[in-house]
Amino acid sequence: MKKLFLTIAVICVVFFASSCKKDSNGNSANSMTASVGGAQWSALIPAGVLSNGVLVVTGTSLTGESIIVTVNGQTAGTYNLSVIPPKAECLGTYKATLTATSEDTYVSTTGSVVLTKVDLTNKLVSGTFEFTAANSTLVVKQITVGTFTDVTFITQ
């Protein structure tokens, strides 16, 4: 049953990924990439949600690794992470597996997100991100050179 589900999931992903729009430079629109501990990471189909002024962009790779970028804002600009809750403007989360345990989930301790484009009419967002994250056993992961381009978001 697992093999059937995985096969169907891969077929759906390939279909949706191949139907992505291209930008004026021929690059795939609606993309999200980063370096996780020095290894290249790429989301299959990133998506976003805007709710009460909080923007969340999520992407999951073919291997099940996911990155979630949360920004307490909806306008272009730089958002910095602070461990002091009232000053936290953004948050980054990295999950090493789809069924992430506390040891597989890394939450940012430092970092920033730069929103370069927030198109509320067409519901598209672009930006960059980087953060240092730790899991429950204090193992640290560096998430660097993160980008998301023309990610579609819904509003709630």
C-alpha cells in the first residue's frame, strides 16, 4: 500500500511540477530553494498562506524534508528573528522527515527573512531567508541562501 501511495504521489508531483509557469528568464516560477547544512534543498511545489497579517511559506522536497518560513508581516522589507517573543518578526522551521519527531524538527534561533515582493492582488510572494535552527537535543542546522520566488498564497 505504501508503494502505491508513493507512486501516485510521485506521479502527481511530476505532473504539477512540469506544469509550472516560467518567468521571463526561463526559470521556473513558484520555486523555493535553500542550502541545509551545506546540501542543496528544493521544494516540489511551495505554497503560502496569509492570515491576519502573518505570512507562512512552506515547501517540501521529494525526500520529505520541509522548510516553513513564517513572517509577522505582509509588506516588502526585512524581518529579523529574536528569541524574545514580542520582538520576533519571523520564524524558520526545518523538518528532516514528513513524520518529524522532536529530534527531526529544528526551530530557528537566529535569522532573517527579506520579502522582496508581496503582490496582494495576484497573491504572489518572493523573498530570501536564512536561519540557524536547533532541535530538542540542541543539534544545530544552518539554513542558508534560501529563496522563494512567486509563491502563490491563499488568504484566510
